[in-house]
Amino acid sequence: MSGFIKFLQEHRSGVTLAELGESLQSLVADVTDQGKAGTLTLTISIKPIGKNDGLEVGAEIKSKPPKGEPGKSIFFATPENNLQRQDPRQQSMELREVAPASPARALA
């Protein structure tokens, strides 16, 4: 077994490996849904505790999913520079619902 894989299995009693797997699955879902690239970074930091007293090893997982497109709406500027949904240069039409014709009248 690779020393790196063994390290991941043992670091924080396997919690780092589990978090890395969950982050990978989440990133794959985001990339698949949005059709854009994302990244997953594992940073391992190592520092001596003291002279020949062992090493302190940390692991940081960072996931950068693709950015989604923000929702958009169309608005129009009024002469007073306010925003509104209806175009102020266009007349509005009075619309009403028309009842469907009865089958007897349709055949006549």
C-alpha cells in the first residue's frame, strides 16, 4: 500500500480521508450540474515538534466549486431613472380571458 494512502487512512483516525472523499463527491456533482470546472486542493503542512520529538502534520481541504450564474431579470429605466418591469415607452394592452365555445356552437 502506498505511504500516502496509508497516511490519509491514519490521519485524524481516517477523518481526513472521509472529508476528502465527501468533498470530491460534492465537487463532482457541482461540476456535472453546472458544466464548468472546479478544483479540490489538499494542503499538507508538516513541522517538527522538537528535536527528534516527532512531526506535527496538518491537512487542509479546500474545494472551489464552479460559480453559478446569478439570476437575472429584465427591467426598464423610467424618465426618473427608476427601474420597472414594464417598458414605459410601450402602451399596455387590456387582456381578458375568453370562455371556450360550447361544442354545439362550434359545429354550427
